[in-house]
Amino acid sequence: LCRCCFRLFGQDGLCASCDKRIRAYEMTMRVKDKVYHLECFKCAACQKHFCVGDRYLLINSDIVCEQDIYEWTKINGMI
């Protein structure tokens, strides 16, 4: 499939991170029922972009990398 074909299969929506519009033809990342722009799919704590195989935790709409989970939950009063 070429990039122009993506709009045939998707629909516009909102990014779970930035709340900006995601066009039907844009590449996205999905986690459960959340959809993210590629540039928004990064750790909420350290801003590191994820690679295939990286482990993370989804907390509400925030994605936190494995290295920052303890600190993130502590700072946000979850521990």
C-alpha cells in the first residue's frame, strides 16, 4: 500500500497526547483504544521516543517508559 491509500482505511480522530486532530492519512501508533501521532508517542517523563520492543506503562493517556515508571508513579501520587 502506498501512503495515499491509508486514508481509505482510517478516519480522522484526536491524538490521546496532544488532543490535536489526526488526519485519516497520517501514520499513527495505537495502544488499546488510544491513538497517537508518531511524534507524540513518547515517554511522558523523559520524552524518549519508543522503539519496537520497548516496554512501557499506559497511565490514563500518558505513556511512561520502563525506566521511569517508579519515579512517574511516585511523583504523581500513585505510590
